[in-house]
Amino acid sequence: MSRHKPQKKTATPVKGQAEKKVANTTIDINHKKSNYFAIIAFCVFAFILYGNTIGHDYALDDAIVITGNEFTQKGIKGIPDIFKYDTFTGFWLSSYPDRTASQIQEEKKLVAGGRYRPLSLVSFALEVELFGKNIKDANGQIMYKGNPHISHFINIILYFLTTCLLYIILLRSFPPEKDKKWYFSFAFIASILFLAHPIHTEAVANIKGRDEIMTLLGSLAAVWFTIKYLDTKKIYFVILSSVSLLFGLLSKENAITFLAIIPITIYYFTNHKFSSNIKASIPLLIAAAIFLLLRANILGFGGGEKQISQEIMNNPFLGASFADKMATIFFTLWMYVKLLIFPHPLTYDYYPYQIEIIGWDNPGAYLTLIFYLAIGIYAVYGMIKKRDVFSYGIWFYLLPLSVVSNIFFPVGTFMNERFVFISSIGFCLILAWLIYKYTPKLFKDNASAKYFMSFIMIIILGLYSLKTISRNKAWENDLTLFTTDVQTSSNSAKSNCSAGGKLIEEAQKPENRTNTVIHDQMCKQAIGYLEHAIEIYPNYIDALNLLGNAHYEHNFAISKSLDYYAKVLKLRPFHNIAYNNSKIVMQNTFTLLTNKESSSTPEEILKSCDEIISVKSEFGEAYHLKGTLYGKHLNMIDSAFLYLQKAQKMNFDKTASFYKDLGVAYGMKGYYNESLEYFHKAIELDPNDAQSYFNLGVTYQQLGDIENANIYLQKSEELKQKQAAK
């Protein structure tokens, strides 16, 4: 018996089966191509929208996280400290070099809850290390290291990647229909609307806004990897989802809301069991717990603050009743809805009192409350009954907004456009669903529906693009931003103060000081803004101090400058900046009056000195100035002698000029031995002052010591000739 090998059977396919297999393969290939096309479209569109920011400088809070942050400026060496301290500590160290980082963290808890967002600062430190250039001032001194153009470019790339990740997640939840082009898919429409929305300009065009982008990027990655784990049961996706959420949390704390958004997303758009959903959330909870423990270890539990309750720039509801506070909060929440629907005008500043404190008698408060209650009820109903996109979009809007709404946690300002960076996804989902699902119902044939959908998208994206590109121009630098947005935020004390302060800074530049027309115009404009800031908030320390600077810069209005510094010192007696500014003005007063450069009279300056002394009774420079004014300008020798003697007893930095004036006063009173002593001290401090040598020689003459008189008079003449030769 011979054995035969069994024949291989060739199965005859059922009619149409092969064709279906080929068709499915074609669909998969086309689907992949469509994804590539979509990603390319996102990339091109991102650079069309934000490419004009690449040439921009640093602006707004970039000083806090980059240019003025001591840790970031160290590059890689600063990374350990970035993780060890509050996000603002490195910035405050630059302003208070005599303090340690630990002291700064304890003293400067000004912002509610503290800030622990190390990852964006780490990215800035790496940029400083790899791409940083020395940025110098007009005198050639290095101010900081940085490369804003690289930073802006990276912001665009991260924003593009975030949009791509959103698109991929939506594709998983809403697979494209076979008979529709990729650009008509719901995933693409929602993602491109998100990419183009102008309310994102602050997050993308401002380098510091990277923390918003990074936290959303990490949070969306956590969504995607959690879904992948549930689909595949591969454990490494659990690890990736936890790491991604931790990445988001270390970028900004509001990623914590994805502990709710992720399971809600799975519940809405997958068929996974509730128990599986809960199990997939446990690693995310562990990641959040690790972050909270780390944050508490750095900032302390609660991350409290010391001065926030006393400063409206950090607590806009200071002095408001609870009822008025809640009414104002709900009115502010309507502003977010309005800007999402109609994003104009946009501004970086919603500080007091751009939004006024209102009560429940204002319709804007209770109507907004009704609106939010209505959408909240619909979100719950939709979750239980329908699981529709509208209710999901509401959840995606409300949950991230909750932590920046001021309802549960104070955030230090009424609102900010970047606060709805994540929440805007919910709005874009709802808008995209209206276009995608309901536009076709208006037409009987698909062709007309597609044309109309295209028309709607072109109009929306066109308007969004125009607004975004034009809005980006305001973020070019501080001067452009502040002077642009003060027109919108005209009732904000901070916006007026920032515009005024920046204009004074610009006026002080050598090229502007030489052009008196431009210089005076900048000074007058600055004074106008700063005075308006004081009208809004009379006790605004920064604005009062800057007004002192502005009047001194404008026409050396010494008395006005000192009056404003006195107001600062009345409110905050240990304000070092106002104190030092006062000293500088006082030290320059005599020269300015001698050269007739000051617009203030000696009598006006004396009154201003009295204002300073009423607050700081031991202000030695003020007594010195009064003595000088009485003696040299008013010829009141007794008064001059009195105030110089008082100054002599005080502990302050006694200059050569002080001892020279004191020597003159003692000499005029006939106390020649004391006069000699003080002239010698003046020469010790300034051995090149010809006048002190001359005074010393004359005093020796009065004492009958002709030999020493001739020595010092000859030395005075030699110095005068040497200085004349120069």
C-alpha cells in the first residue's frame, strides 16, 4: 500500500467575498493616507496661523520663567533647583539676591495655592543651554541668556502635536464614514477648529503659555494610552498613560481634571465595561497622588500665601461680600462663553477692575447662573440617557474650567483667556458636531450639503485665522502688548500700570532721550496711564512708584517724584525700591537745581522732603537735602546747620558730598576745627574733588595755618587744571 501525500485544498470563495476583502484593504490604505493628509494640513495651518510669532521677542510673564529666572538662566545646572522649589522662586531670587531660595519660597507666597510647574521651566532651561545667546543692554552689559525665536518655534510644534493627538483620539471615537472625504470627518473638523481658535493666542504666542500646551499634550496622551490599554490589554499602555498624566500635572496642575475626563471619555465612546474603566483609572489616580505628594513636599500642604488677602492685584474680590463675589464669578463665566463664540476683543489683562464687582441685581449674574445650571443638567441627563456629543462637550468644557473659575479655588485674577485653553475643546466639539451632523439635514442631496459645509468652514476658519494672525502681532514684545491691550483693558489698573511702566523704560533708552519730542511724548503718555491706574486703585504700590519715576524722567519734577515715593512708603514702609529711588533723586537734586534742569522749586522740594520724613523719620538723605537747600539756595544758614546736624546723627550712607556740605555749614557758623574734620572726610571719600581741597585750604586760612592752606589750595588748582585738560 502506497502512501499518498494529502492534497492541499483550494477553497472556493463565496461570491463577493474576495471583492470585499480587496475593498477593505483599499479603505485601510485610503484611511492611512487621509491621516497623513490631515496631519500635513494641521502642520501647515499651524505655521500659517502662528509663523509670524517666530520673530517675536519675550513678552509678559516670560521674565518670570526665562529671562529673569535664576534657575532657568543656569541651563542644565538649574534643573535640580527647578524641581526643588516653587515655579516663581527663581524669579524672586533675581530680585532679592541677598536671600536664599528657601527664604524666598517662604516669603513670596503671593499667588493663591502656590505654583509647581517644573516641566515647562525645564524645557526653557534646556533651550538656554542649547540655543541661548547673551542678550546685552545698551551699555553692553549681559542682561540674560535666551533665544525667543527658538522658543516660539517650539511652542508652535507642541501646539501642532497637541492638535494631532486630539485628532487621533477623535478618530478612534468617531471613525470616518466611507462616503465622506477625510476633511469632512468629524475628527478633522473639530481638530481644525481647535487649532484655529483665536482664544489660544495667549497660550501659543506667549512663550510662557507653553505650560498650558504641555499639560494638554500630556493629558490627551493619557486619554489615548488608556483607551489603547482597554482595547489591547497590554500593560505597557497603562504605564504610558500614568507617565503621560504625570507629565501633564508637572506642566500645570489643572491636568488633574482628566481624572474625570478620561473615564467619562471611555464611558461615552467605547463599549468597555464599567469595571474595566474603573481599573484603568487606578494607575492614573496613583500618578496624581504622586504629583500631589511631591507638590505638597515642595510647597507645603495647601501651598498657602501670606499677603494675598491684603492685595487686590492677587485677590480681586478683596472687600466684596460673598454674594457679590459669586455674582461676579458667574458674570465672568459668561465672558468665557462669549469669547468662545465671538473671540473679540482679546486681551491678556482681566485684573481689577476690567471686570467690575457686581451683585445679583445685575441680570448678567443670574442669567449666567441659569445658563450654567441648564447646561450642567443637560450634561448629566446626556450622560445617563443619550451619551451624545453635546453632553460630552459640556463635560469637557466644565471640568477643566472648574479649577480656574474662582468658585472652588482662588486664582488671583477674575479670568484669563489661557484658562479656557483645555475647555475650548468642549466648545469645538459642540460646534463641529453642529456642522458635521446637522448641516446635511438642511439639504436633500449630499453635494449641496458638502458645498454648504465647505462654505461654513471656510467662513469660520477664515475669520478665526484673520483674528489669530492679527492678534499675534500684539505679542511681539512688552511695549507692543502693553500699549495695545491697555486700549481694551482700559479699566484694569494693572494694564495701565504696565503700559505706563514700559513707556518710561523705553523713554530712558539713549536713542529716545536724545529725541526730546519722542521722549516727552512717551513720558506724558506714561504719566496718563499711571494716573489712571491710581484712579482705579488708589493704593497701587507699583503704579505710585512708577509715577515717581515718570515725573523724574519727564522734566526732573523732583517734588512730584518724592511725593509719590512718600505715598509708597506710607503704604509699605519697607519698600526698598521706593526708598532707593528717593535716595537717587535726593542725591541728584543739587546738581539739577544748579543747572536749572528741574521743574521743581526749592520750596516745593522741601515740602516733599517733609512728606518723606513724616513716614521715615530716620531718612538721613532727606535731612541732608533739606540742609543743602536751606543753605545753598535759600541762604538760611541756621536752618541749614540744624538739618545737617540732624543728618549727621543718623545711620545712612554718608557720601563725600554730605561731609563737604557739613564742613561748609560748620565753617559758616565759625566752627573751623569741626569744619576741617569734615572736609578731610570728604577728601577721603572723593580724593579728586577740587572744591573740597579749596574749602579745606580756606578753612586753614581762617585758622591762621598758611602753610597747610597753601598746600590744599595748590592741590585744588592742580585738580581743576587736570579736569579742564580732559
